[in-house]
Amino acid sequence: MDDSISEEEVIIRCRGLTDEVMLLQKQLSEIIASKLKLEVTKGERTCYLSPDEVLFMETTGLYVAVHTVDDIYSMRQRLYELEEVLPGTFVRISKSAIANVSNIRSVHKNITGPSEIEFSGTIKRAYASRSYLKNLMGRLEEKRLNK
């Protein structure tokens, strides 16, 4: 314990990157992310959302539109900055969007264009470009196997 530090820090020392070490790292990341609140705005109102509430995020000019089941909020952060702090349930689906794998109900694959993503509990849709589809499907399979 060190009273002089401002943030908690966990250091994992290991001889090699084993499955157990990777699992431990993933669990620590999920614990940290579970306490995360996203500061978003809607008009003059500032709200704090849990990442679990977010369906997907997409860039809209200078802002990122944050989509929930019932609403759309704004943030002034870049997607790559958000990817660094969001939990592992978020995956890039296109150059301009990231989605929460936990809220995806189905993916309608399209060989010639973007694939349509449907989310649970809403009629909102997002689109995954072909270059990001393989990674998305891998993450969905990972989620399915972990349940």
C-alpha cells in the first residue's frame, strides 16, 4: 500500500502469457470497467451512463452519438479514445462506429456491402463494414462460448 499514489495500480508478473494470466487480466479490466460511467449530454442536460446501457456509438462530425435503447446522447471524445477505456464488450464495427456486443441480437451478413446489426429491445440498427465483420463475428462467438 502506498498513500502517495493517486490511482490504484495492479502489476502482474509472470514468466509467460498463459491462459490463466490472460483471464486474470480480463477479469481485472471488467471490474474496472463496471465502475465506469460515461458522461454524455442531451441538449443542456448532462447524464452519466453505464457502458451496459450503450448499444453503439458513431461519429457525427465533431461529436460521437451514443445510442441507447430509447435515446441518443452526445460526447466530445474520439472513438479511438473511447475504445481504450470501454470494457471488452465493445468492438469496432466500422471506421466510424463501435458496438456493444452484449446488446447485439442478430447480424444480417451482406457479402457486397455493410452487414446490418440488430440490438435487443429496440428497432435501432447499426452497420458493420466488411473489413470489421470478421472481428465482430469472432467476438460474438467468444461471447456465446463464455455463457
